[in-house]
Amino acid sequence: MGKSETRAAHGVRPPKKTSSASRASPRPTRRLAVAKTETPYHHGALREALLQAAERVLERDGLAGLTLRAVAREAGVSHAAPTHHFGDLTGLLSELAAVGFRQFNAAMASSCDAATTPLERALARPKAYVAYAQAHPGMYGIMFRTERLDYSRPSLHEAAEASFAGLANAIGMMRQEQISEDALTLNQGAAIARAWSMVHGFTTLLLDGRLKDILERLPEGTTAERLLEAMLTAPVTTKLPV
């Protein structure tokens, strides 16, 4: 009787033959970490995408939340991308402010084009000024934060100068005279500063909620826009308080 027959007779099963692969110790199961894929952009498109992402972060999280890393995360790109395109946070803020000024200028130009009467044209620009600030408070805020901006950057300098030129031109039309952007008379400068101070001050108070007490005391239904209209159309007195 052979060995295999003897084992079978005693109820003993012969050992199974194992392959070299099965004898090898099993490899530990590892979870593969899936890296977050970055959004592919063309070089020029990436710069625009970063600015759009910066605007979203600014309007959502405020200036305090606007960092280079936050912008990169919002755009879905590497943390080095904003630094490559803008250098530092000042560079990013300056380019973003330039975008704001261009939007701002376009909004005011569009409102003036839509006006059909002299009074509408006179009110169009200041109304558009306030409307833009209400719609984009974050962008409006950094446009006038000179200490955070680098006006030596050509894009910001040109956009800001275009904004001033639009204001000077509007005042010139009201005064029915040509106003040079480079040299102003005292009266021209006073007229520009008065108009800008009034609208900018009104806008700042409105955004800060400081006009609420006045609006609550006005006839029911009076809006901030109507209050602005009344301010702009009220006769200007030259008599100084004693």
C-alpha cells in the first residue's frame, strides 16, 4: 500500500501543493491617496481666473480673508500661481483694484449713455457710483485703500486716471467748460472735490449703515437713491456760516 493510500485509510488528507506565489507573504493593502487635480489654464487665462477668484474671496470673506493661498485655493491651482503672476499681496490687490476701476468706469459710462434728459445725465453718474459700491462693496473698498495699493503698476494707474477723467469731464459738462486733466483752476478743483466728496461721503455712510437713522425719519418709502437725488438737486448756497 502506498503512502497516499495509507494516509487515506487513516483519514489523513495529503497536503495541498502550493505555488510559490501563494507561499509569499501577502502585501499589505494600501489606500492610494488621490491628489487634488489642479484646474488646467492657459497662461493668460490663469491670470484672469486668479483675479476672478480674488474678487469672489474678497466679496465673500472681506479684505482680511483675501490671501494668496485663499485665492489659489478658490481658483483650484497651486499656491505658487498667485505669486508667479502678481508677486505679492500688494500686487494682487493693485491688479484687483484696477479691475474694480474698469468695472466702475464702465458702469458710469453706461448709465450716462442711457440718460435722455439733462437732469438724468446729471444724476446718472452719481447714481451709478453708489449702485456699484452697493453691488460690490469689497471691490469698492479696496479701490480707495491707497495704503494697500501700488499705483506705479500701469494697469491701476491707467484705470484710476480714467476714473478721474470721467469725473472731471462730468463736472466740465455741468459747468459748460472744458476741464484739463493736468491743470485745474481753483474753482474747477473745488467743483470736482465738492462733487466727489458729496457722493463718496454719502456712499461710505450708506455702506456703513450710518444713514439708517435719517432714512427712518423720512416719509415712508423714501429710498437712499431718492435721498441722494434730493442732495444733488438742492440749490447750492455760497453763504458761509458765521
